[in-house]
Amino acid sequence: MLELSKYTKELSKYFSTSENILLVAHINPDGDAIGSQLALYHYLKSIGKNASMISPNNLQEFLKWMDGAELIDVFIRNRDKCRKLIGNADLIIMLDFNQTDRLGEAEDQVISSTAGKIIIDHHLNPQSFTDLIISDPSRCSTSEIVYELVSMLNEGHFRSKPFAEALYTGIITDTGNFEHGAYTSRTLRIVADLLDSGIEKEKILNLIYNNFSAERMRLQGFALNEKMVILPEFQTAYIILTRKDLEIYNHVKGDTEGFVNMPLSIKGIIFSALFIEKDGFIKLSFRSKGNFPVNEFASEYFLGGGHLNASGGEFPGNLESAVDFFLKTLRENFMRFNKNN
Ligand code: 5GP
Ligand code: MN
């Protein structure tokens, strides 16, 4: 585990010498990206900093309730304002990602900006494009890292409710509510402290997990019943959703979140894939159990990356060719990737 204390001096120097601090989440931001972004925002405001926030694209419904979420400027909705924020920033902190392509349309401007740049993240293999990289893949979430950093900077004094709610959200969403992911006893101690800060855990759990439309639940049933293919010889299952499938169930952004995890509940299945038809390409999500590195699978074959047990990527082409390519890749490489035996 990375000793985060070695960064506190440098971080506090960056904070004290910067006027305009911009916090950037990754494209298709998840609970951890927004949670860590908002938590750091609340902390920076508490020490009197001028902070602002950008997300490359829209937030999913289940994150919009968070305190401060309405202050996050969405690049593709307000390009001029976001370009100004990037242009005015003298410090840009990127949260929960480590590759420039996760910046979406903001990529070129952020890379060429002369502002100081920091990554705070827990993914493997950070790309080197910033002045400082605070990266610890042994942490369950970026939110856990932000908690530790703020605690060290502030000797544990800053614990506002919006800060604690944001970090709790980041931790529970990245661990599937403590079902998977690299959470540790240290994570649970952090969560204990967050709960002691007065957050309403029931309320948050309901807002995140019990807030689906009836159509989303029916889409889940349809995906499992009609669209899941099981390949016992490769201990693999995959689900394919076409645009038409999504239309029939009045799909909104975020509805398929979590679908890729479901096949892993089947006894013997160690690798799961979800194919979603997009405009001109196929979006893929991968999940695995044990020592099957889906991040390597995604980066070698599907222009993507991620974590050991959770990754994603893309296939430039139609669904049929994506599935053919996936099956061919699986046949040729399953033994190499399956390091469980
Ligand atoms: P999800 O399947 O939930 O969309 O993504 C799971 C994880 O895979 C994300 O946390 C992210 O680390 C990674 N990931 C998903 N899609 C991509 C992608 O297109 N490129 C890269 N580099 N990583 C991705
Ligand atoms: Mn994360």
C-alpha cells in the first residue's frame, strides 16, 4: 500500500500557491469519480480556495442528488464555460482516471494547459502527462485516497456532511456496496468514520440502489432471460444489448449499470462481458473473479483498460463482428488469461 503521507507537503504547496483549482472527473463519471471530485471540492472551499468542477459528459440520475453536483459543469453541454474554466485554472486535479482519452472533448485543452496537473487515482499503469501522480491501485476507490489525503492535510478535522456523503458514495459504488473490489479493513475504518460524521446511510443507499424505473428492472430481467449466453468451456458468460432492446425498455443513461456483474453470480463463471450497441461502435464492459486480468484483456484487444476484475473498452464495428472477435479472442487466449489454476 502506497504511503500517501509523502504527498501531503507537495499537495498543500500546490493548494496554497494556486488561485483557481479545477477538479476534473472522467467521461461517463461513476460514483467514485463524482464522489471524490465533490469531496475534494468541499474541502478546498472550506480552506477558502476558488475551486470549480468539470465532467466531460452528463452525470447519471443516481448521482445528481449529491450536494454540489449541480455545480459540476458538463463539457459537452457548456463548452464555452468549460474552456474558460480550463483556461483560467492554475491547478488541474484529475480524479479517478489516469489516461488522457478519459477527458473526452476536454482532452486537448487539458493536455496543453500550462496549469500544474495532478492525478489522484487507483487504476493501474498511469499515463505520464501530469506533474504529480498520486496513484494507488491497492485502494478500493479514489474516494478512499481523497479521504486519507484530506485527513492528513487537515489532521482529521474536516468532516462536513456533504464531504462524508460524497466519499461514502464513492466507496460503496466502487465496491458494489462491499460485494467486490479491493476493499480492506482500512476501508471499513474509513466508512466507520464517515458514518460517525452524521450521514444518513439509509437515505443514500435508497437514492443509489432503490431508485430504478420499472422499465429498467424489466430490461434487467430481459437481459438475463433472453440475452445472456453461457460458455461453460470458457467459464464465461456474456450479454448483448442492441439499440432496439434499449429503445423498447425506454433506456436512460445508467440503466445497464451493474448488468455485467450479474453473470458472475453463476457457479463456475469467472469472466463476464456486456456488449452494448452504440452509434458506430460497440461499448464493452468486462468483469472477472480471481486472477483473470480483464484490464489486460481490454487493453490488448478492445482499446480499453481498467482494473484486474473490472474493465471496459470499445470495438469499432457492428455487434456481430464484435461478438465474433470476442469469441475468437477468447478461444485463442482464455488459457493465457486464466491464471486461477
Ligand atoms: P464499466 O464497465 O463500469 O464501464 O467500467 C469499469 C472500469 O473499466 C472503469 O472503472 C474504468 O476503469 C474501465 N473502463 C471502462 N471503459 C473504459 C474504456 O473505454 N477505456 C479505459 N481505458 N478504461 C475503461
Ligand atoms: Mn474508481
